[in-house]
Amino acid sequence: MIGQRIKTLRKEKKLTQSQLADGIITKSMLSMIENGKAETSMRSLREIAKRLDVSVQSLLVDPREVELQALVEDIEYAQLSLNPWDEEATKQALSPYLTTEMNSVWQGKAYVIMGDNLKHGDKRSELLTYYERAINLFERLDEKDELAMALIGKAYYYILWNQFEEASEQFDRLELLDVRNMSSRTRIEYAMLLVMKEMTYEGNLSGAIHHLDSALKHMHQTRTYYRADDVNRTIALCALYLKDEQRINEAFVKARQYIQFTDEHVAKVRLALSEALYAIHYGRVEQLGQQIKEMERLLGDDYSFIAAIEMSQGVYYAMKGEMELGDMAFKRLWEGMDGWKTHSLIDQAVYFEGVLIGASYGCGLELVPSIEGSVQRFPEGFYRTHLTELLQKIKG
């Protein structure tokens, strides 16, 4: 706030309100400005800046906001890599900037990051509190795109926690915002959220692909290809369950094209996992082995995606009849559950599905009862139905 900065600088200069205001504005007016109850004209602001021996720009721009912007951008960039900021580092960096209101979009973004920072722990109430602060701030600033993104994030968590009614409330608020006329980033994130809803609750895979095709159409119209590889990979995943092999391969080709253009390391790992799932579903052992090697090559010493590798390895060894190695891979997957049980229900379902496919070959059978209990807690929808069918086949 300009008033707060004027007050801070005035005290640093050891000036009284009367001394600073003299000949520019009244003392009472200055008091109101400093307390955020009034605004000053640009002419008066120039005179105040001159008396404080600072530039007008330094009064208009809060240095703390500039610092916060740089921090938020660094954290957001790291989130796209295999080495995101850890929970403690994020908390220590951002907390000092959240003690007082800035009326800044960057503070709202920081609230969202702090909320996301809690997703791996059992702190749902605190996570939602941060999101509510962000939502309230974005509403006050009339930042509709950022408001929509915060509502999308909140809806995502409610779906993850299987709280459909609460998720539906966020969808209703998003409809009122008319997201389809917002920025490309917001539109694509909303489309991906709708896909998650379709796959988790509705079981409408064709409807999910329709949302994704609409997102791709928008990309081509606007020439903005935000998350184009993710959209195509998700089309491949939906087509996989629809047994549309032509659409699967078309989607993989397009995803590879975008990844070659952006050369994003994480995107390459995700694509390798998606192609591993394709090989699993079609029983192509050699192709599965190649994708596992590709994931290992890309990850090197980084283990952010270890769950995907362990699941894929478990199925690979099961298909080859190497039961002991398959059991060991599934055991490692299960021991690392704390690291992936906070992933989306879709990710969890993919890991469960992999173990169940392995179990159909005789590997990981001791994990089946645990999976059955987890599946019963899934919402009624595609994945619950699909995984239940796999469980029934294993039981005979």
C-alpha cells in the first residue's frame, strides 16, 4: 500500500505528519492516506516523494512485492522440473511476505503455493484456508483469471479427497465466471479439471476426450500450446480404455512433437510412462521394457517418478514370468505409498491397475486385499468400475 510506504519512509526520515504535509496537503489528509482510507493525487505524490527524497516510482511499487514476485516465479518454475522446492524451504521463503496484506496478485499466488505445499500431509483445513485467502484476494483485486485458477485448484483437492458435493460448488462458481472466455492457461486447466471429473465420477471417457479435443482446437486457434503434451497424453489414456489404438498412436505422435519442440525433461518422463501403460494394456513385453529403460535413463539419480517405474517393472517381470523380481518391484511400490497416495485418484488408479494386472500373472497377490479396500473408497465412476472388474477376474 502506498500509504504504508509513505508512513515508513516518513518515520525513517524522522518527519512528523505536519512537516511532511506542510504546503502539500492537510495533516488529516496525510493521516488518512497513511492509514489507507484515502488516495492522493499524482501531483501531491510527486511533492511528497521529493520531500522524502525518493522517486515517485518507489512509492508506487512496493519493494517487498517485487521480491515476492521473484520468489513466486522461482518456485513456480521449479515445480515444472524434477527438483521442486521442498515444503520447508517454500514455507521459510514465503511466510515473511504473508504477515501483512499487500493487495497484490503475487501475494494471492503465494497463498496458493502455500496451500499446495501442504498437499502431502494431513492438513486439509490449513490447505483450504490458504486457498480461501487467495480466492478472497483475487476477488477483491478483480483478477478473474487467477480467481478461476484458485477455484480450479480447490476443486481438484475436493475431487482428490472424494468430496463430490464440495467439488461441485467450485464448478458452479467457475461456471459463473465464464472460464471459456478467459486466458488460454485458465481454459486448458479448466478442461483438464473437467476431464478429471469425467474420469473420476461420470465414467464418460468419450466426454473426456471431447473436452480435450476442444482444448486442442482452442490451442490451434490461438497458437498457444500450453500443456499440449499433457492434453495429448490424456487423450491417449482415455483412448486406451476405449480400445481405440489408432487414436492412441495419433495422440502419442502429437505429444512427442510438442515435447521435441519444448525439450521439457519432465514431459519426456510422463510420455514414457504413458507409453509403458499402452504396452501393459496390449501385453507388449519388449516395448514395456524399452519404456522402463527410457524412464530410468531420463530420471538418472532423481526419484520423483519412482512409483511409475516400480509399477511398470512389477508388470514387466510378471509378464516375463520372473515372479520374485515382480514381487520385489510391487513391494517397493507399496513401501513408497506415502509418496504417491496424495497423487490424483487417476494416478492412484493407474498404480492399482498395474498391480492387479501383475496379480493376474501371479505377482503381487498379497497386495490385492489392500487394493480392494482402497477401490471401495473410490467414487462411483469409471475407475471404480474398471478396477472392480479386474478384482473379480483375479478372484475368478
